[in-house]
Amino acid sequence: MTYGVGTQAELDQANQRINAFKQDLLRQGFRTVSISSSDSKEEFILEGQYGRLKDLRVTLRTNKSLEKDEPEVAGGIDASINDEQADQEFEALYKKVSTIVTGQPQ
């Protein structure tokens, strides 16, 4: 999911939420598998265990400035789902990532 921001304050707040979530995942044992950076964006892909979700990958993208035409931040998850409980955990984590990216409860 992506979230377009309109002001530098919104961008700073979104980046702060995303970076805090990334640090929280790292403390929980996730590992960084990829980092890509450009003049305007930074993207992290982390892997780890979350409940019953297998092969979980969390993608988080921040934007460094409003100078771009459409500044946005983004996040997403990808996992193997083996049963109903894993499906429910996936939905809960998706809502959490969405809330972190947008700053709005889902």
C-alpha cells in the first residue's frame, strides 16, 4: 500500500512511524535482506517469523523529500499462509502495516 503525503511534516511523521516499525521488527528477530536507496527513496525488505506466517517478507519504503512530483511512503507484506489462523494473522499484520504507513487506523 502507498500513502501520498502533502507536507514535509506529514512526510516526516510517516517516515518516523515506518522507521520505528522497522526497528521494532529488527528487535523481534527479523533480518534485513535488501536495502535500496536513491536520491529520493529508501526501501527495506525484512524477513522473519510472525506467529504462524511462513516465509514472511515485509517491505517498507520511505521518501526523503517533497521535491518529487508525488511524494509517498509505502509498505507491504508477503507470506505463505497454511491455515485459517495464519490467514487471520496475515490480515492483522496487514492492517498494522497499513496503519503505520498511513497514520490512520484501519
